[in-house]
Amino acid sequence: MAEVKKITLTTKVLMGMGLGILVGLAFNLLGLNSEGSFVNMYIVNGLFFTIGQMFVTGLKMLVVPLVFFSLVTGVLGIGDVRALGKVGGKSFALYMLTTAIAIALGISIAVTVGIGEGVKMSSEVAFSAKEAPALSAVLLDIIPSNIVNAMALGKMLQIIFFSILVGISILMVGKKAEPVVKLLEISNEIMMKMVNIVMAVAPYAVFALLAKAISDLGLNLLVDLAGYVGVLIFALLFHLFVTLMIVLKVFSGMNPFTFLKKMREVQIFAFSTSSSNATIPVTLRSVIDKLGVKNSVASFTVPFGATINMDGTAIMQGVATVFIANAYGVELGMVGYLTVILMSVLASIGTAGVPGVGLIMLSMVFSQVGLPIEGIGLILGVDRLLDMIRTAVNVSGDAVVSVVVAKSESALDVNVYNDPDAGLSEEEDITIEESAEQALAEVVTQTHNRD
Ligand code: ASP
């Protein structure tokens, strides 16, 4: 029997986040987390670290099978290869467009404020550059030479490519493939239930993740680079609350406030894990169950977005470029900034949404425009905390594009979108009904007896 629960999972997660930040701050400010102390060894790096990592690992465990099953069933759900092409084309164009807007916004705000001028450079922290992959290499990398390997390494674009191909091939086989379709659909449902199981511990895990991150890092290091941090956070919030919401309203007509309210949980996960990839299960579930995007669109746009769309990261690259260029007294000029925009957009295609990847992308951009790579050392210290915020913006961009594409493809359930309670009971559902248990046990017994 489903009892009425007063506190929803989202509220619990919010509480976990608030408490985690408070405890982390307390540990940090009181100096309890000093190297070798009891709190440091057993609480922060023992208890909090283990609980947090178990959860993040649990989420990562779900990503590959979830993307595979949901995307294959998604392709089957569309059932029309041309429609699939349209979803792909539109989401790719929107992802690139929003990323380009994001980085242009970052650059404009940073140039207007003039950040980095008069900053003293300290290049003590070495940072080695990564070469930006050539476009041909990025394209070639979409096709897996070995799908088991691709899945083992979590290569998202390769998994997406293979899953779409499986879906299309099943459609080609037609009616004969019905049992396989059933199996895949049920497997997808099973994976979604698994998301619920992992999510049940989310409030505690979010608490642990944030308590550890904040007690390790503290907030005072943000003060040292207050100019950079302030401008970056302003640009990130502006993009989230203004640019993305305008894109949502103009292209889909849907209410931005409803969107933001329903995305809160996903944003907290992105914030706590600093990884769009690990957040995929939560994003996928929220986009489908709460925002009403059909699986046929969401199963593609969400993992695709987690890989190629990083608005928050792009903003960081824009702001960081201006900051470091000014700090080193390098004049980039219009052509330089345009190159930065182009390079960042390209770099975002080939890099997955995992913690800290933004800095690696930044080093690719720097080596293209000739900015000193060691300049990245200036912002290295504060990046871990800023990564949390920009990842929340990254996943929000993925969800906006999912809604826009779904609306244009008539794959958005407007009633679900507008229903404030949509998806809430689903998210708490980790019960096993007794009757179901018995029925399945009987099936198993019968099969055994037959043998
Ligand atoms: N952590 C970000 C993400 O997963 C990427 C980055 O900016 O480093 O989306």
C-alpha cells in the first residue's frame, strides 16, 4: 500500500544539501578538518568520503545500461528513422548554439567588467596542456571498434551510436523482433527501478558529498579570487535564469518557473557530484517523469547533451580566458575571442561531462590562441567549487534543449509538465508488492519443475 508521504525525496535532498554545507563550513571554520585529526581521518575522509563515493559509483553503474536500454527503446518508440534524424539534428544545433551563446556571454561580461587587470601572476602551479583533438578524430571516435570496450570505458557518443544502430536494425527486422522489443522495454523499466533504489539514499549521500567538499575546500579561498569568482558566478546564474529560460520560453512556450522548480533535484545532484555524466540517470528520470518529455526524445537528448553540451563550462572558459589574458597583459582582440568561441564549442563535443574536464578543455583552447597555459594555475585552486556550480548549469541546458526538441516533435506531454506533482510518487517507489513477489516466484518454480 502506498502511504502518503509528507516529505518528498526532493525536499529531503534539499535538506541534505543544506545540512552538508553547514557541517562542512563548521568543520572548516573551526579547523576540525586539519590533516591527521580524528575528524579528518575518520569522519571527512572516512565516513563522508565513503558514503559519497558509494553513491556516485552507484549512479555511474547505472549510466551505460540505462542509456543503452532507454535509447534502443527510444528509437523503437519513434519508429521512424527520419524523425530520429530530425531529433538528432535539432538537438545538435541547439546544443552548439547555446554553448556558443554561453561562451560569448562569459567573454562579454568579463570584458565589460575588465577582470584580471592588475592581478599578480603566480605561475607556481604547473598545468600541462592537452592538444585539442582534430575534428576528424572526433568524428572517427563516434564509431566504436568494439562495443564492449566502449561500454566498459563509458564512451557515451559510441554507446549512443551503437544503440541507435541496434534500434534501427530491430525496426528493419520488423514483427519477428517483437519478443526482443518486449525484453528491451522491460529491461528499460528494470533500469528505471534501479535508479529509484540508488536514489533512495540520495539525501544522505548529498549530505556526505557536500560536507566533505566544503570542509576540505572551505569558502575563504573564493575570497582570494573574488573578482574572477564573482563574475563567473554572475555569468553562470545569468545564463541559467535568463538566457536558458528565454530559449525555453521562445522555442517551446513552456513556463520557465515550472521548469526551474522541477529541475531543482537534478541541479543539486550535478552540484554535489560535479559530473553531468554521473547525473544522467537523475536527469533522464526527471526530464521524462516530471517534465513530460517522451522517452523517445529524452533517451537521446539527455546522454547526448551530457557529453557535448556544457554551457556552464563554456562560460567558465570565456571568463577564464579574459581573466588570464588580462592578468598576463595579452591582447586577444576580436579574432582571438572568436577563435576561443569556436575552439570551446569544438572542444565540448569531444569531451565527456566528468569532474574537472573544463580545465582540460581550457588548456586546449589556450594552446590554440597562444595564451600561457601556466595561467590556468591562477584559477586551479577555486575550480573545484566552481565546477559544482557550472555542472548544475550544464545539466539545466541539457534539459532545456530536451523540452524544446520534444515540443517541436510533439513528444512533450504538456499535462505532465504543468502538473506540480508529476513524477513525485514515481521517485519514491522502491516497494516490492507481495503479490508480484509471489507471482514471480511461481513462474520460477514452474520453470524449475519443467526442467
Ligand atoms: N564537471 C563538468 C560536467 O560534468 C565539466 C566541467 O566543467 O569540468 O559537466
